[in-house]
Amino acid sequence: MNNQMFAATQLNQKNQRTEKLVQLLFILMASLLILPVLVILATLVVKGGSILSIDFLFTDPTNGMTEGGIFPALLGTIWLVAVALIISVPLGIAAAIYLSEYAPDNWFTRLINLAIINLAGVPSIVHALFGLGAFVVFFGFGTSILSASLTLAIMTLPVVIVSTREALQAVPHSFREACWNMGATRWQTIRRVVLPNAVSGILTGIILEVSRTAGETAPIMFTGAVFFSPFLPQGIMDQTMAMSLHLFVVSTQVPGVPENLPYGVALVLIGMVLLMNSVSIAFRMHLRGKKKW
Amino acid sequence: MLAPSNLSSGCDQAFDQRNLDWYIDKAVQVVVFMGGISAIIFIVGIFLFITKEGMGFLIDTLDLQEFFGSPYWEPSDEDAPEYGILALMAGTASVTGLAMLIAIPFSLGTAIYIAEFATGKTREWLKILVELLAAIPSVVWGFIGLTIMNPLIIELFDVPVGLTVLNAGIILGLMAAPIMTSIAEDALKAVPDRYREAAEAMGATRWQVVFKTVLPAAKNGLLGAILLGVGRGFGETMAVLMATGHAVNIPGSVFDSVRALTATIAAELGETAVGSDHYQVLFTIGIFLFLITFLINLTADLIVRGIRKS
Amino acid sequence: MVTEASPIKLEIKDLAVSYGGQTAISGVNLSIREHEIFGIIGPANAGKTSFLKAINRMDMFDTNMQVEGNVLFNGQDVRKWRNVYALRSRIGVVFPLPVGLPMSVYDNVALSPQLRGIKEKAELDVIVERCLTRAALWDEVKDRLDTLGSLLSGGQQQRLTIARALSQEPELLILDEFSIAVDPVTTMRIEDVLKELKSEMTIILVTNLVQQARRLADRTAFFLDGECVEIAETEALFTRQASDSRTRDYVEGRFG
């Protein structure tokens, strides 16, 4: 009797040791994935921090892009993102409303879902080819903010659709039924009950899309963004510089750039993107804490 | 307060009348439906346009055997241009393969840790970190390969060039891992708790539960995560453009420079005249990339949906 | 008083409802007269809720649900109404699970009048107070009309749901086991209101409390296993005159 208990405890101890070991292994894997990135980010800050200043953000590049600031690229990225959002947000929200509120469960809906998955999965350079073939050449928009933003909008459309659909579906079905019972049309139900309770979730998705759009490089390379432009864009038919492409250019295409300049550009770009994502995450957490039903 | 009820017997006039709200509702239905089919229109449009630009060349000039079988890629040679993408495919395959060797164990390990072991704040923070990692733009990753990894590899391994399969593979692995982690975590979370409870009730320890019950139950979802990672690595452009060294070459080791299919398009499209042979062959590569990623995504979707149904 | 001569508000002919081939009710024939309180009793899964959903055409939102036969509202087949929303706005329904919409208590009740086009604040105020009072909720919420309806207690949400149905000023009011989440005293208050409302509308009262049907209903139907077993004057049904032995067994509490 005693012996048996002893054996059981021993087995238990052995199991516990293995358990600890396995857990340690997983912690190690997780840290090995995350630590290098933190080190890399720290390196960016150390090497690029010295060049950061208000002037850096708000002056033009000078002396063959080896000196000066990044203002035209920063402004160009804002143009590209803004125009892309104007196109993709209404379209994406409409698509999400259709999929969440109207679409029957049939082959056609599955086809739409498949299209969305593939839109997100097609390589960015293929989107670039499409943008060039369709908007620049076929529709004759030329290399312009319009062509580039259309390409970006189509590429990031799945981000808006998926996050909006999730936000809509988080609103319980019983609310819709209660509203339909009163004689509200589908649209009245969506406008009065579903959308007001999904709007913060939709906003979270849009912030995420801003971050995705701002970082893309390949889709704008041949459709609207240029290495260098002496002029600031005046409208959507102009070409523009952009942050992401500017990083590529100063780190690979221009000779004689001082080391801290590309680091500074990378730091600003990554700062923009991570800030957007952090806002989106914080927003989401704040929402989760607020109970409405 | 009542609607008039004197018309209740026999016929009710209201039954035949549609009001403004009814028409607004119909109009909205049409508008959102257009939004829904726009996704289909775009994906078909993408295929049609890249085919339109690349098809003529594919039919008239291109020798498919040379295209897929030759390692010589010299499309800008004026006298005897060569259009072999074998070396480019080898470049893409080697970089993606190495990236997966790195990303699969780490992303699955992290996903298992997040889903099965981590609790409370640790778990929250890990998830946030993974999400932030996924947000870093690919051009920044390329820049990291170029400026941080490059000298590091030269120094550590005492090799002349640091822009190699190794460099791009590590970068791509780090890029793909966060996405694979979150999809894998979803797959693990989808395993019902009763599986875990049943195994625990039989006296299994935590890791036994994970290895013998949870992982087998989630294997389709995990496979889906891996496939999406492959698709992502395959289609990545800026990072491989900047970190591979951009040399047309069938690699003999991880210390060789290579060139990827995507990077080739990105690097050369700007120099070609619209409609030229070179321009068209780049679109032909685009068709190839489109079809491959389409297949990968379709398969991943079917596999992942398979688990949701059962 | 409802008499044989009262006009028919709702007529059901050979109604059958099924979900993906699974029959929920079949062969239901009955007519309900204007200003009548029509009771429906029967055990769980008798098909009562499916019957109600067929009346205001909720099958439109459930592709799995098939309806056969005819439902005539004011003499017109509900499936032939060109504006189904107008039909639903004239039928108030209270389902057993209370749903307070995630908007203020005030907006919960003002929503339906607003959808009908009433914009005047003063007019809305009157409707909101009247409906909440009738649903025996006004005293509890009059000082916090801006709380979210979805955060009220279960019993309060149930009464809010009733107030919302009343705010439609319906011609036909359908109550499906409304007293499940409500305490007995409040139930009695609402029952008294229903007796008053009779002069203004037709009421279908589905209940699992046979005595509630006895207290309120002019006529009562007994549903069992997807069919309508018997329809009779309520008093007759409860005084051992039910023609079907199953009805007698049920009202005397031998099963259910």
C-alpha cells in the first residue's frame, strides 16, 4: 500500500518535471521568435534616432536625396492612403453588409468568400502588374495617385471586408429578429440596430487597413509612386513620392547616403505603422471592456 | 390610437401598397450586392488583365520547355534573349523552403504556448506582440536584411556576401511566422474543451493532452496555417528583392545569392517598354504566380473549412 | 363582445411548417375573430412558435423554414402582401425570450413610431409613457429612460418587449409565453391590461399556464405534436367538455 503510493508520487514527480521542461521549451520558442525582432527594432531606434527631428519630417530631401528631410514622401503616403480609403472603405463595408446581412448560404456566397481570400493571397507584385495593365495603361490614368490608390484599395479590400463582417456578426441575431418583428425593413434594422453597435469594430478594421496600405511598396512602384519628384502632388492625377518606396530608394538606389538617413526613414515608417496598429489594438481592448448586452 | 379597423373584413387596401422605405430597402440590397460581387469582379479582373498583357507572348513567342526548363534569364539581351525561369523558381523555392523550416517550428511552438500554456497577462501581451510583428511592412524587413543581417552573416560565417538564401530565408521566416502563429492559434482554440477535459480526466498531464489530443484534433487547421505561410513566402516581393543578392543562380548552399520570381518582376518592370517582349514575359511570370498562389489559397481554405464542418 | 357575427381577423387554412423536411406543424385550420383573445395551449414542441412565425412571415429570414397553406390577415394572404414590412408593423409579437435592444429604454419604445414616420418629440413622449405604463414598467424606469434596454433585468426586458409591441399600435397582438420571466403580481397587472386592450385589438395568447388561458381567452386551441387537436370556447374546454381525451388530460394536468 505504502509502496504503491510512493511509486505513484514518483511517477507524478517525473511527469511534473517533464511538464516544466516542455513548457520551458515553448517559452524559449516564443521568445526566440519575438526577441530578435525587438533587438532589430532597438537597432533601428539607436541608429536612426539621431536624425529624427521636426525638420526631418517637414523639409524636402536635398543634394541628390543624401541630405534633408522626407516631407514629400510623407505627404505622398498620406495622399495614397486617403484616396485608397475613399475607394475601399465604402466598397468593403457594402460587401461586408451583404455577406453578413443578406447573403444566403449558397455556392455564390462561397464564391465571393473564395474571391476575398484570393484577393488577400495574391502576391503584391501581381496586384502591381494588374494596376499597371488596368489602370495605368488600359484606363489611361497613367502613373498617378489614382492608379496607385486604386491598386492599393483592391489589394487591401479584404482587410475592410473581413473586419467589418466580424464586427457586424458580433451583434446578436436576436436584436435583428426583434427589429424585424416590429416591421422594420432589413435596411432600417441595419441602420438603427446593427451598424450603431458595430461601428467601433469597423473603425478598428479601418485603422488596421491604413497601416497595411501605408507600408505597401510593390503595388505602387509602377502605378503612381516615383523615386524622386521635385513637386508636391496637387491632385489625384499627379505622381508622388511615398514613404515605403523612399526607404527602398535611399537604401538601395542612391549612392553616398549617410548611414543614419535610411534608418531614420525606416524608423518613421515603422513608427507610423506600429502606432496605427497599437491604436487599433487599444481601441479593441477598450471595446471589450464596455458591455452593451 | 388604432389603425382603422373598419376595412378588416373582405379586403385590406394596404396589402398592395409599397412605401418609400420598401424601395429604399430594395435599393440598399442592390448596392450592397454590388459590393459583394466586386470581390469576384476584381479577382477575375486581375486574372484577365495580367493574361491580356502576357498571353500574346505566351502563345506566339514563348517556348514553355525553355521557360520552365532553362536556368538562363537574359530577357534584355537584344540579339538572343533568354527566357528561362528555372533559376528564378529555384531562388523562390530555396528562400521559401528555408523560411518555412524556420517559421513552422517557431510559429507552431508559439501558437501552442499561447493557446495551451500561457495565461492572463502573458497571453495577452504575447498575442499583441505577434500582431504587431505581423504589421511590419515588407520593405522594412528588406531593409533589415540589407543593413543588419548582411554584415552579421558576413561576420558570423566568414563569407564574402551576406545577401543570400540564408539572409532572405531568415527574414521571410520572421515575416511569415506571426501570421502562421495566429492562424494556428485559432485552429488550436477551435478544438473543443471537452477533448482536453476527457484526456485530463484519464490522468494525462498538460503536455500529454496537447500532444496526444489537441494537436491531432487541430491538424487540419495547422496544415492550413502552414500552407498560408507558404503562400505568403512565395508571393513576398520587397524583402526578397532586397535580401537575396539578386543574382540569377541555382543555389548550391544557403550562402549563395539567388533571385526570386517576384523580385524579378519588381526589379525589371520599370525598365521595360509597355508591350515589349520583356514586358510581356514579366506578365507571364505574373500569371504563373497568380495560378500558384490561387491553388495554395484554395487548398488551405478547403482544408481549414474541412475542420469547421466536422 | 365578440360574437359569431364579428369579422374574421386572421384565417389559417391547411397551414404546415417544416424545417428542412422536419415537420413542425401540419394541417392547422382556424379563424380568429376581431377583438377576440384567442388562447393557444400545449406542451413544449407542440409547434406553437412555428405557427406564430408563419403568421408574420418570419420564414423570410430563415431559408431553412418552409411554409405551406394559407394565412389570411384581414382577408389577404400574408404571402401576397407586396410590402411585408407594413404587414409586420401591424402585428405585434412578443417572443418568450425577452430582447431589450441595445439602445436607451426610450428609444426601444420610440423606434416603431419613428419608423412609422412620427418625429414630434412631444408625441413620442406620450406614446413611450403610455406603452411603458401599460406594460407595467413605467414606474420602474421613468427616472432612467436613457439606460440601455439590453442591460435591464430579465423581467424588465420582458415588459420592455411588450411595451415595444404595443408601441406598434398593432391590430393583432401575439404574446408567446410572456410571463416566463415576470413575477406573478406583475403578470396579473399585465393580464388586466390585456383585458382592456381587447377593445382595441385582437390578441393571440400562447401560454404554458393553462389557468392563464382560462382567465383571459374567449376561445382556446390545444396544440399537440404539431397539430391543432381542438378548438373550443374556453369555458367548455375547461369544464370537462373537451371532445378529445388528450385535451382533457392536458388541461387537468395529467401530462405536459
